[in-house]
Amino acid sequence: MKEKKLSLKQKKMLIIAGIILAVLLVVILVIRAVTGKGSGNGEDVLYADSVGMLTGTGLGTQNRFSGVVEAQDTLKLTLSDDQKVKEIFVEKGQEVKPGTKLYEFDTEELAMTLEQRNLELDKINNSISNLNNQIATLTAEKKNAPASEQLSYTTQIQELQTNVKQEEYNYKVKELEVNRMKKNLESSVVTSTISGIVQEINEEQGYDDVTGEKKPFMSILSTGKYRIKGKISEQNIGNLSPGMEVTIRSRVDETQIWKGTVDSIDTEKPESGSQNSYYSGSDSSQQATKYPFYVTLEKSEGLMLGQHVYVEPGTGSETDSGMWLMSSYIVDADSDVPYVWVAGKNDRLEKREIKLGEKNEDMDTWEVLDGLKNTDYIVWPSEDCKKGAAVVKNTAVNNESGISEDELNGTAGTEPEDGTEAEPEDGTSENLQKDGGMEDE
């Protein structure tokens, strides 16, 4: 049998399962010491452990985050203080292509302003000419002036030369302004340079409440090249890091997936938490800061702008998933018909054949391909294991470990991090738990 290496995530899950199993054994010993072995009617009682707990598939260690498809690139068009829009040719939500007319400037006022700036340039030119004439006159007079007046002439000439430099600087500033106005007059109609959808039109330009930056007059989201934007809470921020490979999964059809890489986590722009947020191991009433993160996609075919998806750490390969059970629970693991003892109907013991995959020698675990669910309870094989024997499920450990029975079984659900109900795109409700995975938005 070919040996298979477990991923770091799976090893952590099995270590956690082992710790809880140790607690289970202690509880069992206490129960037996207090009540004595037996059910009270003379038959032996066997204790069954949760498959979800033993394999780590029901411990909420797989995080899932909600995300939304957005444009990779955004064209933002701004207006200068002297620009005024005469007419807008598009509306919010409209699809545009390169060359599509977006808006036109009011050139009448701009033309008048340009004329005024040209007059100011002429005035500066005249001022420079007059200053240079004064400098020439004083220079000529200085040559014939007595020694006692030489310093006075020198001071006057230097002051006039400084004024000339200041006026030359003013001329350059005005000249740049005039050239920009001429360019705006020549291109009074603004067209789109990309294919996309008009996201916003701010006729009354204000300032963004979050960043404090001036809002663009018009924004266009590029179509055809997408990225994923999600949110992660301060409790879970350690589960993602830039450069990490992630799997993007459709909310409607979970078999439809895309691959991507975490591009960045924007810790500079935190967002306040919601009191309805739920976190693994934390009080749901606590508020938490959330940070936006962005995923760059390998391919975006099949995705739609604004589509809601799930973001899962890992590549979605076999090494990122699977059920791995300790060898000691499996009977005849090396044979063609391996089996386990399962708590069946009416909590009576039954033998169940299972299908095994590969064995991990380091962890002494087998990959269970079929025959067991994380909601099943199994018994440690012993001479007392007989078909129909009474079984007691070890759920008493829940109070000791702080883990609910639903979490042990992998059936516990969580709400999205923003406190809103995570509805699939078809409008129907959906259980957000995926084989013991915790879902966060």
C-alpha cells in the first residue's frame, strides 16, 4: 500500500482530536468508577466516540470566507477645479467600450478663462520688460556715479533682478495652466479607454467618508478581468496570508471552483465589526474588526461581476481534505473487507464495512474513502464488541472541552462575519457548514 503524507492542516486536526480523545477516556473512567460498568440490566455497555471528533472533520478547523467578484481594474476620472461638465452621455450601470462618449466639458467658461490667462501672460511679459529696462538704466547711471552712491545703485539693481526672476517663475506657472486649458478645449469630449460598466457618477463631488479622499467624478469597472474581495476578522486573520493559494467556490454549485492566490490583506483600512458575528470559540455578541482581503484569480471564465462566492484556504486537492482514522479503530485494515464497529439503530452495535485509501505510517492513520460519516459514532474494537450490544455515545465530554455535540458531529453552522444571512444566489437558504468547516465572511 502506497504511503500518503498528511498536510499540516490534517496533522493539526488529528492532534486536536487526540487531545479531546484523551479527555474522553478520562470522562469514561470517571463514569465507570461512579456508576460501575453496565447498563443496570445485566448487559455490558460499550462507549462510542464521534467520528467527527476522532478524524478532526467536525472541529471547525476548515475556515470558509465569503467573497464577491469585482473588477481587477477601475478607471477613475476626476475634474480639476476649473472644469465644468456640460453634458453626461452615460448612466450608472451602463456598459461601455473603448471610444464610448462619457461626458463633455462646458468649454464656454473655459475659453473665457483661457483668454484671461493669456492676458495675464502678456501682463507678466510687460512687467519683465519694464524691469529689465530699469536695470539697464541704473547700470548705465552707476558707471558715472560717485563712489559714495555705488552701493545704492548695486542694491537697487539686485532687487530688480530678483523681481525679474519672480516674474519669470510666475510666467512659467501661468504658461503651464494655459497649455492645460488649451488641451482641454481640444478634447472637450471624454471617451472611455476600457471595456467596463459605469460604477458611479458623482455630479456633486464630495469626499469619501472612510478615506477622506475626493471622490472621482466617474468610475468605470473593467469587465473580463476579475478579482475576489472578501473580509476577514481579527480572530481569523492568521488563517490567510499574502501568497497563500485559495479555492474559490460557487455558492450555487459547489462543484464549480476557481483557483487563486491571496494578493493582499488591507490592514490599513479596517472596518468595524457586527454584533451578530459568530466566531469559533468566541462570544457571538463580541464586536470584531474586519479587514478586506483580495484574491488574484488564475482564470475568471464563468464568473460574473458582483457574484458572491466562497473563499477556502488551500487548493482543494486531496491533501487538503479527506477523513483519516486511527488504525486502532479499524479491524482487518490490511484485508479486502476492513470494518469498524458502529453505533447503529437504537444505539445497538453493528459491524460496518468501510473502503480504505492509503495509509500514513507516521500518524498511523488510514484514509477512509467510503462507509463512514463524521456524524457516526464508532467503538474501539475489543472482545466485548458483539452485534446488538448496547452502546453509549460519548457526548459527556462536550461540557469538559467546551465543544458542542453539533461541532463534534460537524453539523454546527455559523453566521457570516458581517452578521448578515449568507443566502445563495438562487435565493434559497443553504447550510453553510461543509463537513465540519466554519464559514466566515
